[in-house]
Amino acid sequence: MLKQSLNQKLAQKLSPQQIKLMKLIQLPTIELEQKVKDELEENPAIEEVTERSSDAEYDEIKGQDSDSQDINVDEYLSDDEIPRYRTVANNISPDQEDKSVPIAMGVSMLETLERQLALRDLDDHQYKIGLFLIGCLNDDGYIRRDFSAILDDLAFSQNISTTEIELLDVLKIIQDFDPVGIGARDLQECLKIQLDKKQLSVSVDLAKEIVSNHFNELTKKHYSKLLSRLAVSEEVLKDSLDEISKLNPKPCAFGSSKVVQHIIPDFVISIIDGQLDLVMNTGMIPELRINSSFKDLLQGYKESNHSEDKEQKAAVLFVKQKLDSAKWFIDAIKQRHRTLMLTMNAIMNFQEAYFLTGDEKLLKPMILKDVAEIVAMDISTVSRVANSKYVDTPYGTFLVKHFFSESLKNIKGEDVSTKEIKMILDELIKNENKTNPLTDTKLMDLLKKRGYPIARRTVAKYREQMSIPVARLRKEI
């Protein structure tokens, strides 16, 4: 039986403004620039300041309270002029260094291949097939699709009827393009194409034999089987393997259509007189203020005798909504600046030893909770800063999350960063005997001798995180 009842409960919900602020905090600098441009286009109540603010104005704006206030008509209709610090979001420090990165324009891999196709003696039918095949290349330069699927797509989307034989003929033409190995259907074919372009020699001939007929043994590095089946000496086999190792397994490493992203750091850390200095890079974000003409519109309404006019009331409501949105957006930009600076400053002070020396062994174990407690913010806010922002340091440009790591206890009971263990692991593998690489068990024993008692599965996990293959695949002759 259905019943009606009255219940009382307490719940926390984020307001739309809070959600928007969180999204602004998450945006990296280059995306924030676009967001500001979009806001300038959509909201006529915001305008860009064309003249750079004076040093005194910048200092005044930096010190303002960030508490957002509801905008009302009376505030905009006051007889006094609106103080400039209340209508401006100054994102540029007078002495800030410009950290923008110039983007070099160039020709994409797709355009390069299309130009080479246009130079071949092909009829219109073959040319269209060639263009379609070039469009089928993945980011590594391979065609992974089945010919049957390509034939169907050509018929339905391009109205081109062809056969697998003609498709293969055009593909062979593309496989003759630069970079060598482009258009292969798998790794084996890619290596064969590159070897066919090499000058003939004993080692190249043997390399072709290995790739064509003993590819499985090659990929699994079963060198003893190769020596037995090819009946050659270790020296001859080594020369052939050296030829194969020089080949490019990803001929189109940058992709035919992949956009190369240029990193613009959100923060810049430098060392001045032995002290760390943090600057937020906002040089490309324009200075914002509220459009004074909107105040004039409201002022005109106040002085108007048509206060009961419905159309004018609707216009004033529109103006007020735009002013509310403009005021909130300017305040949100300021709040974002403060949140990011506060968080990054806490991270910089926590990892001061590293930023002063550049020695990764001095990176302390640090998790999101540690920083959240320092800055008195939610962990999710710190996560938004860490996962999407870059910092330019004297030792390179890194994601902020690079400086976070979990801790493990060494043999003395001291907390050490997992990054320190990974550095030692990398050193051990680099210096190992490649004819007899160190297994995960041996690596575990060596780490224990150095005072890091960790399990074999933990060694395997760190090795995989560092993209280092197992011992068998690191073996060389």
C-alpha cells in the first residue's frame, strides 16, 4: 500500500557557479585563453583592457578580497564611479617574463604523402583510391583495416568500385613513399619494406631472411634457435640483428593527422639568490574589466520616466544578468589565480630540496592529501591543479603531478619516494650484462642489498610503469 510521508535530510550540493569555478581551475593556460576569448564574444558586459595597468594598480588588484557578491542594480547605479579594482581582472604582472612558445608551421605527414601521390602517373580512379588509403593510415603509419572493409567503404562512401588486386597495387605505390615503411599492414611487412630499400650486403640479406622466415624467433629473441636454423656464427647474426635494430618500427611516429601540442607552462620556478621564486604564467590571458557602457544603460533606466515599460524592464533584466555573469567571471579568474598559486607554492616548498638541486633522489614522498592539508582545500581541487598543469623549472618542464609519489620504508624504517627506487632500478637495468639480463627476482635481491626491501611483484610493477620489457626481451648477443 502506498503511503505519503514527510522526511527531512541534509545534503550538500555544488552550485552551478562552484562547478564552473572547478572547471576553470582544471583548465591549463592555453585552454583558459580560449575560454576567456569565448566569454568576451558571448558576454558584451566584459571587455578587454587594451592598456597595461600600472604597477600600483596591479599591486592593488593582487591584494583584493575574492569573496563574490551578488550584483544588484543599486550597486551599478551609485553616483560614485566604480572603483577600477572592482571591475578588472589583471592577469599580467608588470615584471612577468613572457613564456609563450612560438608555434612552428609546417607540412603534415598527410599532406606530404598526398603530394607524393600526386607526382605518380595514376589515372583519376587510382588517385582517389590512393587518397582513401592514405586516409586509412593510423598514427604509426600502418594500415590495420581489412581490405574487405576498405572495399566496402570505397563503394558506399566514395562510390568507387574496385578489387583487392587493384587495391594492393595502389598500396604498393604508397609503400614506395617516404618515410620508408609507410603503408605497411603489420610490423613484419614494415621491416621488409625498409630492408628492401637498403644496399645489398651479407648482413642485409640475412636480415631479410630472418624477418621473412624467422620473425617469430626474432620477436621472442630466441637467438639460439636462429643460430641453429640459419647455421651462421654469432658475429654474423649480430651484424644482421644490428641492421634490423636500425629500422624504424613506426615510420609515421608523429601521425598523419595527429596535432603536435606545444606546451605552455602554467608556472615558472626559478632560483634567485639561492631562493626559489614562483611566477604564474598568464601573459597571454587578456586583462578584463566590466564594460562601463552597461552601467550607462542602467543609469539611463534610473533617470527614465518609463519605469513601467515592460520592454525596458526586460532590457534592464538582460543587462543585469550579463553584469552578474561578468562580475562572477572576473572574480572566478581571480579565485583561480589564487588557488593555483597557493597550491603550487605549497608543492614548491614541500619539494624545496629538489627544486634547489634538481636531484630526483631528494624528492620527498608526497600525495594529494599532504598538499590539501597544507592549503586547507579539498583533495579534488589539488588533483585538478596537479593533473593538468605544467611547471617550468631550471631542470625542464614537467606536469605538476610528476612531483607526487607514494612512499615506501627502507631498511632503516625511513620513508623514501618510489621515484628514488625507480631511479635505482633504471640504473641497475642500464648497467646490466645484456647477454644475461637481470630478472625481476635478481633486481629484487639487488634492491634489498641497497636497503630497499620490496617484493618481486612490486619490482615488476615499477618496471612496467617505466616501460621496460622483461629480461628475456632485453637480451642481446
